Amino acid sequence: MEFLRSRRLYGIILVVLGLVSLPYWASRYWILVILLFSLNLALSQMWNLLAGYSGLISLGQQAFIGLGGYTLGVFSIYYGLPISLSILIGGIISVLFALMISAPIFRMRGVYFAIGTWTVAEVLRILFSNWKYVGYGMGLFIKPAYKLSFNTIYYAALAVGIASVMVVYFILRSKLGLGLMAIRDEETASETLGVDIFRCKLNCFLISAGMTGIVSGVLYLHNIFIQPYSAFGIDWTVRLVFITIIGGIGTIEGPIVGSFLYVLLHQWLSEYPSVSLLILGAIAISVILVAPKGIMGTIQEKLGFEILSPRRK
Amino acid sequence: MLSILNELKVPITNGLLLGGLYGIIGIGMSMIFGIVRLVNLAHGDLIILASYLSLVAMTFFPVNPLFTLIVVIPVMCIIGFIIQYCLLNRILGKGMNPPLLIAFGLSIILQNLLLLIFTPDARTLLTSISVKTIPLGNFLNIPLVYLVDFIVALVSIALLSRFFNRTYMGKAIRAASDDEGAAQLMGINTKTIYAFAMALASGTAGIAGILVGMTFTFYPHTGPEYLIIAFGVVIIGGLGSLLGTFLGGLILGLAQLLGAHFLGPGFQLLSGYLILLIVLTFKPTGLFAKG
């Protein structure tokens, strides 16, 4: 077992080294693919943390994507702050907003939570498209990001991608993670044993919001243009849901595999985005019907194979 | 006081009439939520699908869109039956989330299918009704299409209410919704009943789709907008009563148009959303829920 674990560790290090050195040996196309993969991975990993581990099906992740992007725009354009600082502020504002809406939103359960979070994002969308300061529906052109090189954005994306996996990994191995798994297995029993359900779920919600805000800052370095209708659109969450379900909801590896498949399919059908969404939707439905644990969840169940185990051995 | 009332008579009348349309938009979702315990996230897209079906029917028979109800309702019923029988029934009893996500996937598939077939252009079901207004006394003009929406919605809901109280199928659906186990013991095949309920709900989506298409422009991606309206109606009205759903529609319609009146037209949707969030927070069972 010890031997296997160290071999797995070397494998992970090798893959990470390969990705870090990618700009030196791969073509620009593949750098772009990995860049998009990392961003999608980071965002879907945060949705997975909510839906897969905390049982909170949120359809409002786009609220934090929009907030992160707009914060980057406002602080870097209007105040001339450094880009890295603006991205961090985006994370902080996302956490504060999540904290603010948590009081009403956590009174809602299950489906009510799903629609409640979605409605909050819709409210933001309308507010931002009627707000002169952020350029109404026209949005903002994030000019300062224009000066960054493609490789800088690649490394930023890779960093948030790896960070998101590590965040989920360490959460799951912490006291919070043990609490979450106890809640998932048996909510009432875990509460009688002293797990603070509200606190556990709230912490996850805040972490997910903050990370999503930061990732979105990096995302809009790449997109360079932010508009309320796309930034606060449900399309983001649609993508995260499909990625996570196909890859395997409630597994760390699921969003990794799912994001890779998503980006490949999306690039392959880049001229027909509606066809690729159609295919993804059909795959997602078949996965829920046939193998509800997704690709990685099914492999884990059948073969007991895990790259990153949340359990302490 | 009188001058305020005079100023508000337009948004109030239009809000109530629009509320009737919202009632028929929400009624199918309310039925499925109450009977199958499922939030059909594809409900808005079913409505828009019906708008497009009516559009297609009108290219074959150039008639008033209201007449296409004869074709659209049965087609929608069949589609609803298939969705429930072949997809959703297979996943019932495995928790709340899988059916929710299947409906979500279905919604995206429908949107993109419509986009592929009909292109992203704005469409509308053109009739002579759309532009006419009728004077009410000499101080108020009502858009005729809003009045037609309201009447069709009211008649449909009244017919549904009769169906649920008088027919065997209606009673069986209510029984399956009240207590699935007991209904099965009484010889009711609840899964088939669920499929019929979804067929019925999709039929109401068909009516809603034609009314929506006559009243507003629609695109392949407008479904989610009506989904949130439907959800708002269901939440405000509460589960379990058709009348409550109708009242929920009226409240939402009023809230939207009064919000637009006071804050500006950009905020029409916003005030509806805020009402929804407030009710969700303080009384998620709805204002008119039974029990």
C-alpha cells in the first residue's frame, strides 16, 4: 500500500510538472485547451463541493462568476489596482455577498435552494444591466488584462485549477470534511452526534463562493470582455452541472475527467455550440439513468481505484 | 388619493390580466410539483416548445393561433407522457436531486434543439388581436390580447378543477398525490397515473405557450424566463390548490407591473423576483397552501 501511494504521488507530481512546462514544448492550441480545462475544472470543482459533498444543489454559481469578473474590471480599470489584487478582492466580495444572502438562502431547502440561488443571480443580472457605473448592458472592456501575455494567463488558470483540487482535497480530510460525509450518510444521526450541520454547509458555501469569485477573475483575464447577460447567465451553471455529473458527482476526480471531456467536445464542435450542448445534455441524462455516480464514481465502485482519496488510511 | 388611483389603474388592470396568463404558466408546474413531487425545470422550455409548435401549425393552416390549440394540446400531452413514462418514472424514489437534474438536462436539450431547427431569431404568433385595445368606459384602454389571455387561462383552470373533482382519472391522480402507497393498494398504477399527470401538465404548457407566443416575442432561449415565473407562481400560491396557483399568478403579475410603474420598465422582472425571494424566505409553503 505504501509503495502504491508513493507511486501515485510521483505520478501526480509528473503530471503537474508536465502541465507547468507545457508552454515550452506544446503548441498554442494545446496550451489553450489546458487553460480552458483548468478554468472549467476549478469552477466545476466548486460546484461539486456544494452539490456532491454538501447536498446543496446550487443553480446560482453564475452570481459569483459575475461578481468576480466585474470586481476585476472595476478595480483594475477605475482604480488602477494591480490585477492580482483585483482578482483577490473579487474573491472577498464574493464571500461577503455569499454571507449576506446566506441568511435567507439557507432557510430554503433542496429544490427551493436551487431556484432561490438562481433567482438571486437573476436579480444581480438585472441590477448590473441597469447600473451606469458598470456600463449598463454594454459591460466593461477589461483593458489592463490586455497587457498580460498568454502564458501568464495560462499559469494563472493552471494555478486556480490545481488550487481548487487541493482545496476540496484538504477540506475533505479536515474536520469539516468528516462532518460533511457524516451529514451526507445520515443527516439526523450526525446532528445528534454533534455535527453542526448549518455551520458545515455555510462554510462550504462561503469557500465555494470565494474560490468561484477568484477563478472568475482569471476567467475574465482570458475573456477580456464582461457583460451582465453572459456573466450572470445560467449557461455557466449548466456547464458545471454537466461536467460534474458526467465526470462523477461527489468525487474529486469527477470534475477533472468531466472538464477534459467537456473542453475536448467543445473544441471539436466549436462551430456548433448548440450541438455540443445537445450531446452533453443527452450524455448527462444517460449517465444519471444508467450510472448515477458518473464515470469516475462508477470506476471507483467497480475497481476501487482512486487517485486522491479523501479517506485517511 | 383619487389621483394616485387614477395613475395606478393601468398597471393594476394590466397586472391582474397578465397575472391570469402567469396562472396558466404556473399551473402545470404546480400540478407536477404537487403530484409527482418533482420540480420540472423543463417546464418553461415546454411552454416555448408549444409556441413553436403553434408557429409550425400556422404555416400549414393560416388561422388564428388560438385554433392551433386543437393540434398543439394533444401533441404536448403525448410529449409529456413520453417524458414521464420513459425518463422520469425510472428515477423516482431515488431522492430529489436525480429527477431535478434530468429535467435540467432536458431543458438544455429542448433549448438547443429549438435553436438548431428555428435559428435564434425572435418570433411571435401574429394575430389581429395582438395590436387591438378595447376601451373600458372612457378612461381606460385594455390591450385585447391581455384580456384574451386572462379569459383562456381562467376557463382552462376552471375546466381542470372540474376534471380533478369529477372524473375517475382526476380522482386517481389526487389519490396518488395524497398517499402513493394507499393509492397503489386501491389498485391504482401510480406510475401510469404520474405519466397522465405529466401529460395533463404539458397540455396546460401548450395553452400557456400559445398565449405567450401571441402576447410576447419568443426565442429558443426564453424558456428559463417562464420557468422562473412558473416557479414564482407556484411558490406564492402554494401547493395543492388550483385557485391558490391562480391567485399566485395575479400577485406576481401585479407585483411586476407595479414595480415597473414605480422603478422603471427595466425593473419589471426584478420586482417579481424580489417577491419570490421574500416568500421563499419567510413562507416557502406559499401564501395559500392547504394545511
